[in-house]
Amino acid sequence: MNKSKLFQWSIVAALAGFIFGFDTVVISGANLPIKELWHTSPLFHGFFIMSMALWGTLFGSIFGGIPTEKYGRKKVLFWIGILFAISAFGSALAQDPYIFSFFRFIGGIGIGVSSVVAPTYISEISTPATRGKLGAMYQFNIVFGILIAFLSNYFLQGVGGANDWRWMLGVLAIPAIIYTVMVMGVPESPRWLVTKKNDLAKAKETLLLIGVEDADAEIASIIKSNLHESSGGKSSTFFSSKHKVIISLAFLIAFFNQLSGINFILYYAPEILSKIGLGAKDSLLNSIAIGGTNLIFTFAGLYLIDKLGRKKLLLIGSVGYILSLTMVALCFALHTSPVLLMSFLLLFIASHAVGQGAVIWVFISEIFPNKIRATGQSFGASVHWVFAAIITLITPFFLDDKDGVFKDNPWPIFAFFAGMMILQLIWVLTKMPETKGVSLEELEARLLK
């Protein structure tokens, strides 16, 4: 098996995750400077400046499956690199908030589409034994990008004076261009070539390059699974009764991912910590601690996902979620020390990274049949981003210092998330199948029975 080729191509696709993570967090460095420069109102600033990339992400995740199915994985991987580069240059050079918002939206589309096409591509070129590890590299790159963005913002402070924020946003063009050039060297997905183009010769060539010993047998297996998926009238329709099990699996893993409170804690960490006495001067250190913990335990999840399996990692993560969120709620309710509360927040981040963080994109990319994999990935990513948007938007209603429902003490929010994670634990124990070490075609046969 040519492991080096397989690893190289998977890394290139996963680099879309690095840009995704970097782009998501880099806006934090531009937050206050833009507010002062353009004198934006709170509503305008929240919706257009801070959230515009999120709306682009929603758009990209909802519609990203269409070009991925029609034009192929490689072409879409290439064009999201172009979108990232355009967004970086445009945002950095913008002279008014409207142009700035437009280019942030473009970058958000790139993020949304990348969460569809990159996991899909990696799952389709991987072997059953390596699919979890290679797929989890996408999430690893997301959290690595987040950490590098925090560090980049810190080191670029003072470089451009009042224009520091332009450098912070513009520097993203460098990895975006490098990624775009590297994508040109990867092959098209062999499963897409067989399923959508019937190009068996090119598919065989790629399968041989990644070390598949009997490429003809692999192609025959792909064709057989396509015939199975196409049989039975309406079965090829995405929202059909035949797909109800896999659709429910994709929906629930994405739903629980956000109902853990991960985006609530990542986006509003400084505000949460300020309520227990960790003020602005500690925010950078806390951000780096959170980012570093996320990275280390995502790496642990990447290492373990093909050894322990997806289900065991989610079980471990669920128990960690319940313990950490319950203790955070108690720490707030009992007004314990900031250090103790911060410790349980870091346990929460570790639980997420080794569980949901490592598993979600791999699991969704595995469970759908070849013919609708990109559409299924788009569905799962859309659910993820819709709930991310909802939670991000309603958080001020609960947390705002003046009018928030829990402005004095947010312990009920963490208690609610802990309750949702109890439900996740029950779901994992009773409904979630193990997908470790099984070929995509075997999985299709099992889940579509």
C-alpha cells in the first residue's frame, strides 16, 4: 500500500480545515478596531461584521453538495482555496463595512463548502483501516488553525498601527494560496469517477496509486453498491424512507455536537470567564490554553479513532461532557474559585476534542452511499451550522450584562447542556453503529437494510 501518497493527498484536502479554523477565529483581532474605525452600531456590528462569515458558512454548507456531486471533489477543493484567498485580500483591503462584510461572506462560503467536500474526499480515497485517522485530520487542522490564528493575532499586534487588523485578516491569503497550488496535484476521487463519470480507467489508476491491491475488485464493489442504491424506485431520492436511518444518524450527531455548548463556550469564553473574575488581561492566556487543550486532545482523538472506534470515543466524550458541564454549573452556582471553574472548562474542551470533535466529520462522511455522499455530508454540515448559528444568536439573550435572563449567574445554561449530553450518551449506547474498519460499500449494505 502506498501510504505516503494516501497520507499526502489526505493532508492536502485536510488543509482546507486549517484555513477554516484560522478564518473562523481571526475576526476576533479585528473586532474592536473595526468598531472604532467605522462606528458601527451593536446590531450592525453583530450581524454584518462578526456574523457575516457564519451566514456564508450556512449558505456554503447547504448548497456545497451540489457542485461537489456535479463537478467532482477535486475541482471544488480547488475553488474553495480561491474563495479563501479572495476573502483574505478583500477583507484586508476593504474601505467600508459593506465591502468588508461581502468578502467575509465569500470566505464563509468557502468554510461551508469545505466542511462538505474535504471529509467526503478523504473518506473516498482512504482504506477502511486508515479512514478514521485520515478523516479526523480535517478536524485536527481546524483546531490547529484556530490556535495559529490566536497566535498570529497576538504577534501582528503593533505591526501596522491602526491597520493591525488588516494584516491579521490578510495573512490568511498565504496558506490559502499554498493550499490552492497543492490541490492541483491531488487526483479525483475514484468513487466519484466510477459513480458519476463511469471513468473506470482513471478510477483504477488512482486506486493503484493509493495501494489497493485488487483495483478491479474494488471497482466492482463500488458498482455493485451503486446498483443497490439505485434499486427500488424512489430510493435514489435523498429524503426517502430508505435513507431515514442514516439521515437520522447524521442529524443527531450534528445536533448533539452543538447542543454540547462548544460554540457557546468558544465564542463567548472571555465573557463567561469575566463573570467569575478572570478579566480581559487574562483573555489571551485563557484563549491559548483553550486552543492548546483543543489541539492536544484532537491529536489524541486522531490517534485513537481507528484503534478504539467512533462509538467508544463518543462514549468517552459524552461522560467527559456530563462531568465537566455539571461541575461548571455547580462552580457557578456555588461561586467557587476561577481556577477550579477554568479547570472544568478545559476538561470540557478535552472531552469535545477527543469525542465529538474527532468523530463528527468522519462519521457523517462514512454513513452515506456513494451516490449521495456529498449531499449527505452537506445535510450533516448544514444541521451543524444551523444550530451553531441559532446558539450564537440567542446567547446574548441569556448572557447579556444588562438584560440577559441569566446575567447574574449562567449556571442554568451549563446545566441544560449537561442534560443534552445525557441524551447524547443514551443515543450513542442504543442507536449509534460502529463504523471502524468497515469499507464504505459494506457500511452502505449494513445501514440500508
